[in-house]
Amino acid sequence: MVLEQYIQRVEERLHLLVKKLQQVQAENALLKEEVSIQQQELQRQQQAVQGLEERLQLMKIASTAQGGTTIAEDEAFKKEIRGKINDYIKEIDRCIALLNS
């Protein structure tokens, strides 16, 4: 009798564990899907930010070309452009060095 009761309790606990496992697996699947959706949203937002930054840069260039900036803004913009040009030149020099080696 005692052995049968012990086996029955073990079976009940096993059923509970299986049920909890299924619940956790279902929750895990939902969380994975949510993570995937959030990653896609983050990527979409990063692309939107990049597009807006490019538009802002073009607007700065257009504004500078039309003379619609203050001296401080113009100098900061010129400094930024010089920095980018210098970065491009350094990258080109590295590429040339790699091609020559």
C-alpha cells in the first residue's frame, strides 16, 4: 500500500512537472517572438534615425550654400566636414597601402 501511494505521488509530481515544463516552453516561445519583434522594431527605428541624420546633413549643406547659418554654426559645420574628408582620405590611404602590399 505504501509503495503504491509513493508511486502515485511520484506520478502526480511528474505530471505537475510536465505541465510546468509545457507552460515554461510556451512562455519561452512567446518571449522569443517578442524579442524578434522588438529587434525588428529597433532596426526599423535605427534606419529611420539614419535617414533623418542624412536629411539633416543635407539640410545643413543646403543652408550653408544659401548662407542661412550663423558664423558659429558655419564654422562647426566646416570643421565637421573637414573631419569627415580627413577620415575618407585616411581610409583611401589605407586601401592604397593594402593594394600596394
